[in-house]
Amino acid sequence: MHCYQEEGSWSLSFAGAGFLGLYHVGVTSCFRERAPHLLQGARRIYGSSSGALNAMSIIAGKTVDFCCSHLLDMVRHLENLSLGIFHPAFAPIEHIKQKLLEELPADIHILASQRLGISLTRWPDGHNIIVTDFATRSEVIQALVCTLYFPFYCGTIPPEFRGERYIDGALSNNLPFADSPSTITVSPFHGTVDICPQSTSASIHELNTFNASFQISTKNFFLGFASLIPPSREMVADSCRQGYLDALWFLERRGLTKEPVLCLLVSKEPPAPADGTQDTDHDGGQKGGLSLNWAVPNVLVKDVPNFEELSPELEAVLKKACMMDNSPWARFRRSRPGQALTYFLLPWTLPFEYVYFRSRRLVAWLPDAPADLWWIQGVLQRLGLEICSRSKDQLLRLLSLLVTSPLWPGAAPPVDLAQEP
């Protein structure tokens, strides 16, 4: 426990998770309620993709209601689209950027400098950089837009930051400084991370990629799919609840909470005292030599019938955000006849929707059009030069082979190395 007492001796790192980023909100909510010093005393808070959004919300002091409502609003919007992510109205980057412009404080660049670390992947060489200094508010917003930009899922032209193009930071460094013993890592995927769902799979195989470790299992495959195409708001809300439970498991196992909540939930009995053994599960016993209580049970959302007893504020926010629209039109759209009518009219409505939403995006893109077109021209020029260079090398190599061939007229006779002195 002593390694989390000296302020500034630890950092937090949140992995990219797409729509499962609400898992990070659950972890953050647990820290705020039961161990606020872990957030207040962290030297730096890192994040990639949706993890960077959560890191920014911590530094900006945003409430749980702000984080949950905006993400679940995107899930609700996606549920209302007949073609899901393939509908022309689906524009996650534009939606998030507009919310950031409306909600971020004017001094966010001052708050974020030297405390927020955003992972970016440079296009096209894939080099990773972590931005920690921000000169203006717009730089913070643009860095967040870059780390959220997943190629082709969010568009075709990568956004620009400080004169260069960047894409999703999770594609090069999903968990910044995950190998540092003083960094508390958080991920909604099963793996060897400090705070993550505890797997019940018998698989012992892991995939180490993008500076992160993932267990090879069907559950992780489903979570990866759900991070891009969420099945429902309730499933995303359960991810947030599981994040709260996993963070509480982390805190109780290290003795950072005052009362044993998880053991009382499962067995109604107080936990056994810590046995003083070192942690060799996630960090090889190197994170401060903590004495761990191995008796703390792993609790799933399904094991907690009344989550409101754990966190009334978080549960109230999730229920409010997941509340269905009960207007007559909304109820009709959710009904089977309404869904059938929507898909039946799709050949007639989709062309108009496509023209309308594409026109709106075109108008919004016009201020950035000169820079983007100039970048596209440069990409095409480099591509053409690369093709010409490779074709020239191939032709020269082929010509040299023909010249040295014994069948070529006037070619030098082959040298018999065995007859040379």
C-alpha cells in the first residue's frame, strides 16, 4: 500500500475500448467514491482512443452523469439507425467533436498540460507519440479527435494535428506505459492488466499486440465486436457496472478501502486477513511489494441483484441514460410492425437520407477542404513516385539478368571458376 501513499508516485493508463469505454467510467466512479487519492494524486493520466476521453474527463472534473449520458446517447442514436454503423447519419467523430467544443472548459489546455497523456499513431508510418503539452484548447480537442479516429470506420481522411496526420492511438500503443511498475492499467478486455474483467475461460493463450495483452477467448472476441457495434444500451451499462466491481476488487485486494464490500456481497462474512504474499498475478510482484488479500472474491454484475446498494449515484445515472423513450412514435418504431415498415420503405428513404447527411458533412468539411486536398495530392504523388521507383528497379534488375545471360547476343562468356589460378 505504501507505493500509493506518496503523491505523484503513480500514474493511470486507460486502454482504447470503443463503445466499451463506459467500463473506464465505472472504474473512475469507484475510485472517486472509495479511493479519491488515486485520482487526485496521480502524476499523469494516460489514455488512447476512448480511454483518452475518460482521462480528459477526470482532469476536467466532469461528472459521472456527463460521461455516461453522452456515450449512451451515441448508443441510442445508433440503435435508431436502420443500417446501424453503415447508415449515412452515423458520424461518431463529428458528434464527439461537437460535444467537446460545447462542454470542455476554456482552460482545459492548462489543466491537461503535463498531466494528460494522449496516445496517437502517426500516419502512414505507424509511429506512436504521446502528447502531454497543449498550447490551446483547440489542440486538446484535435488530439482527442485524432486518437479516436479509426481508419474507414470514422472516415477516409485522417485528421491533422500540428501539421501531421494521426489515427487511433490504440493501433500503436493501446496501454501507454503499461510496462511501468508504477502505472495502474485499466482495460475492459480479459488479460494481464491491473484492472480488467477476470476471465473464467480455461484458455492460457494470450495475444500481445499494440503494447497490450489480450487473452485469446470467445469472450474477448465478443467484447472486441461490441466495442465497435454495441448490441444494446443495457449491455454497455453492464460494462460500466463491471468496471466498478473490478476496480473495487483491485482496491480491496490491496487494502485500499476501509470495509470489505465484495466479500459481504458474496458470503455475508468478513474476509480473511491478508496473508502477506506478493502479487504475482498481473505485475509479477513488482508494484511496490504490496501485501495482497487473496480471499477477496471476483464478483460479476449478475452476482449483484441490487447494484444501487454499491453506488446509488452511478446506478441512478445508468438507469436514467438507459430509459426508453415512451412516446407513441418511439413505441411504434420499436414494435415489429414499425421495424418492418422501416425496412420496407428503406429503398425509397435511404437515397434521400444519404443525400441529406452527406451534404451536411460536405458543408462542414469545406473549411478543411484545402488542407485535406493538398494532403491527398501529396499522398498520390508519393505513391506515384514509389511505384515508378519500384518499377524502375525491377526493369533494371531484369535487364541486368538478360545482359549477363549466355543466350544474349554479345554477352560475355561464362567464367569457369574451376580453371582460374
